[in-house]
Amino acid sequence: MQFRFRCYRTPKFWGGPKVLTETINQLPGYISWRDTKAAILLFNRNKDFTRVLEQIKSTVQAHPNCKKLLGQPSETQWRFTFGQRDDPNREMSVAVMAFDVPQP
């Protein structure tokens, strides 16, 4: 029997807390009950990246399916535990990574 590791990744440009919440809400539509890992990649073109980072963390933690912050490996990365929408006892790990992209 062969096992395959799957991780769903979604890249987005930072559009504020509302867009991030919508992105989190989309995750259950892309993963199955057996999937336990997902990642959100956020690209920022706004000024004041520090403020954006603060908003990312607080927005994710405020989501109703977010159970806890597992860690913050760097200033721009977080790992969270989420309960799955249809089965809150089934947990998944969600990594959120932010990247500052300079304007051309």
C-alpha cells in the first residue's frame, strides 16, 4: 500500500481581514476529512507590512474554527490548529505565511 502526503495550499494577495477570513472559509471546500494540513500563502503589496502582520495573526485567531496558535517560527509565519467545519473534533494544521512583495 502506498501512502501519499497531501497539503492544500492557497496563494492570495493581502486584501485585508475580510479577504483572509473568506480564504479560511474556503479551506473546507478544498480538503477532505482525511486531510490534516493546509497552508495559506499571503503576498503583500501594501505599505506598513508590520501592521499587516498584526492583522493576519488577529484575524486568524478570531476565526470560529481556530482552536489555538501552535507556534510562530518567524515574524511572518504562524501555525494554527483548526477544527474542521463538519467535524470539529477532527483537527487540521494550518500554516499561514506572509511575504512582502515590493511594488514594481
